[in-house]
Amino acid sequence: AKAQAQVPRLIAPDNATRRWNLGVAPKSTSQLATVNALLEKAMAAKEPSAEVWQTRANLRRGTGDFKGARADLDRAIALSADASSYLDRARLNRSLGDLPAALADARKAQELDPSQSDSAMLLATLMAQQGDAAAARELLDEKIALGGDERRAWEMSKVETLGLYADATEALGLLDVMMEKRPQSPDLLNLACWIKGMRGIDVDGALRQCSSAIELTGDPSGPLDSRAVVWLRLGRYDDALRDLDAVLRDAPTQAESRYMRGVVLAHLGRAGESRAEIAVARTLDPGIAALYERLGIKP
């Protein structure tokens, strides 16, 4: 315990360069230039592997070059089509606003590996996002019917998908049934708060549930982010900003919280800071605003 307590930590200064400040230029820093040179050398090999293209796609996505990352995944898939690559490209296409392409890639990922949970969850979300809640419900019900250790995760995915993109009343009814068995579950309390806050319904109840989740969980970043949405709905912008600042101290790359902070700053009349924060959020995820704008949450 003493050794663990004395483990040295490296703490970056406030003005440290973050990955969202690097820009998309491959030579914007000496480190990026070196990494890209190594990758380009591997790509020029007589028989380049798909892995090198996947590696550069991850690098480009991490520094905000989503279009470049998608082009690299196109090359990777041409060399070796696997479920993970299709899933990665589905996420990129969704962030870039190409929902039909994202849906096609998510379907392909599921076809190649039906056991892949992430692609199934993304596929259901994309179905609901494009107005086919019935297909999303059918897919999630199939997964729930399989039972096993993942049943609860699929039930929560169904609640969130329907709650955000379809019938919030139905979703919250399903959630109430789950909470009868686990009334003090911070995950379920946070999910209820998140859906109510995003849909702007029963915000007083949402506030109580988020606060309870914060008290009960070991990692409060999720319910703090959800509660910030509720504070925004209530017009309590200073409280929302306080919660978002707490989240971003521990999770500075959380695009959702960055976007919400930009929205809150705009409501506080701090337009310049708002634009800067939303620019960071869009660098982390170009499609971050889609759900918020759909539900009327805008700067």
C-alpha cells in the first residue's frame, strides 16, 4: 500500500499540447512526422499488411483527421476484410454524417462476426437514428432472448436506443421494471436521468436520480455529465458548468461533455469560449452535435 501511494505521477501543465491541437497535417510535430515516415515505409513494402493501414487510421482519427482515417480503413478492408475494420469504418462514417454508409458497414461487421456486441449495438442505434425503431427493437430483443451474462447490457441498450430515438415513455417503462430489481443501481439511475434530461421530461425526477447515481457510483463522470444536461434544461447554467468541469478534469477527451460545455458557455454569454469548446468537441468527434441538435440542445 505504501509503495502504491508513492508511485510517481506525471501531471501535464495546463498549457500542454493536447492531441486535438495537433491538426491533421502529418508533419505538424516532429513526433508525428517520424511516426508517419515509419508508416509510409511499411506501406511501400512489396506486400503491405492491412494492419499498417489500420494503425494509421487510428492515428489520424486520434488527431482529428476523420476523412483520412476513413480512406486508410478503405485500404485496410481491401487488403483484409474483417469485422473490426468494418466496425471502425462504421463509426467513422457515422461521425462524418454518412449514416447509410455507417449502417451498411455495421451490418457487414455483424455478418462477419455475429457475436460482436459493439457492432450489434451500433447497428441498432443507427437503425433507430434513421427512423426504423422497429428493426432496432427486433435486433435488441433477439440479443436479450439469448440471455446469459450480457442480457442486462442488452436490456440497457434497448432502453437507451428507444429512449433517445423513439418512444421515451416505453423506454422509461422498461427501465422501471429493471429498477424494481435493482433500485439502487447507479447505472440504471444514470440511464434514467440521461434519457429524461435529453428528452426534457420529468427533469425534477431526473435531477434526483442523477444525484443518487453520483453518490452511489465509484466513477461519477457519467452521471455528472447527465446531470449537466438536466441543469441546462432547468436553466441553471452555472451548476451545469460546474459538473462538466468536474467531468473534464478526469476525462478531457470526452466529446459529449466538451460539446455540452460549449452549449452551456453560450447560454452564459461567453461566446468566444463556447466556440472554442465546440471546436474541440468536433475535432474529437465531427458528428457529436447530431443527437443534441435533434433534441433541441444547441448553443
